[in-house]
Amino acid sequence: AGVSEKLGVTCATSYEKETKQAVIESSDTKILLVDSSKFGKIKISHFADLTDFDIVITDSGISKECEEVIKNIGIKLYIA
């Protein structure tokens, strides 16, 4: 998986894309659980914009820049 401010949330295969989009569409609260190494990475299949999520949960390795981007978009950020 990959998370990019401009290109959104991506994954490596189209079958993952369809499954992930279905889960997002059927959810009341959209939560992105992603480890910090995925920020700034881009994979081949775009499945969501970062703004599609209500909450992002990641680890303490997230950069301050990425942290600010998420907060400025208005997404709740939890660092576990």
C-alpha cells in the first residue's frame, strides 16, 4: 500500500482495489490503518483519496510533514 497527499491511497493490485473500495463504501466511519513506512509511497492502483477517510491510525514513525497534512485536511490522526 501507499499513501500520497496528491495521489491518495493506493495498492498493488486491482483485486485489492475493488475489495477495499467496497469496504469503504459500506462503512459509516472510514478508518485508514497504515504503518508510517507507507507514507510517500505510490502503488499502481488508486482506491481512495485521503479525504475519504475520517480517521488515520499509524505508528510514531510518521513524519511531522505527513502529520500536518493529515491534520490540515481535517482527518483525526491517532499515533499508536
